[in-house]
Amino acid sequence: MIGDVHGCFDCLKKLLSKLPLTGDSRLIFLGDYVDRGPDSKGVIETLIELSKSYDCIFLRGNHEQMMLDYLLKGENLELWMMNGADATLRSYGGVNGISKQHVDFLESTLIYHVQGNDLFVHAGVRPNVPLEKQDRFDMLWIRYEFIYSEDPLPNFRIFFGHTPFQDVMVSKNKVGLDTGCVYGNKLSAICLETMKIYQVSCGG
């Protein structure tokens, strides 16, 4: 699975080239494909193409949600602009350059995915709230209440992005994959079967 890309198209291409992918590989992306980085359009195009060759699961990040809120409902433009929308809009040449195919892709993203005892979600969960009662907002935006919780959702190992770490954060029941590529650090992936970490540097 792959952490937050944030429009870092070149980093995504480099990371994908390092992964030992086969025809039956499953790729799980933890959200935040857009905003802040230089080429959100290129990132989305690459994800759509990947889904034609691999079994892909695309989770929704809070940045995709902000983009959809504006594109579909005309809401939260100020919030989106405060969080890097200008870079996304430049990559598309303005709102009118965002194709229906890309909007459909954003709408198709999942809030969470369960695979055995593993839970994949963009931001995390509200501690000690059963999965079926989790609030969608928390799953897209929660941060420290989740990260500092010792066992936020018993019986699940949770893979998440959203909060950047200097390196992949691995604990008994949480794995954080956002390593701040858009801030000049790294883009990271991890193999679920082996827990081997793959990274590329995104610095200057």
C-alpha cells in the first residue's frame, strides 16, 4: 500500500518502478492524491491507468473530499484553497479542465477498506467506537486522538496516512504511511505480506 502522494507525480512514478508488482498484485492507496504538489492531474491519470492493470483500492483522503465538496456542491472553497487547491487547479488549467472521468474517479474512492484483521483508512478512527459506528469525518480528518491511542480499535491493525512522519510509523496495531513527500521528505509504500518498506526521496 502507498501513502499520501499530494500531487508528487514524479515521486509516484519512481516509487511504482521500485515495487515488485505482478499481474495479481493488489495496490491499496491511502488517499490524498491531490493538492500542494505540482501535478495532481498527472497523479490521478496514473491511478486510473494503474487500475486497468492491477487490482487497486483507492481510499478517499480529506483533500479529495474538499475537492469533491467544491466541484459537486460549490462548498468549502476557502477551506480547500487553504489546503493547497491552488496547485491542483494549476495542474488542470483551472476548474474547467477537470474532466468528468477524474471527478468520477474521486467519487468512486472508498472511506475505508477491511481485509481480514487489517483496516485501511485515510486518517484513522475515533478510539473505542465500533467500526460500523465510526463517523466519516473522523476517518478523513482525525489525528492525535487516534495516533496517541494505545489500542484504538481492538482486533484491527490499522494502516493510515494523513499525518506525516519522518519515516514509516510501525507499532503493534498501527502503521502510518504518510512520510511527507510533498514537504521534500519521502514517498513510502509497504508490502502487507512481508512488511517490507519501499521508499523514494522527494527532496530537491
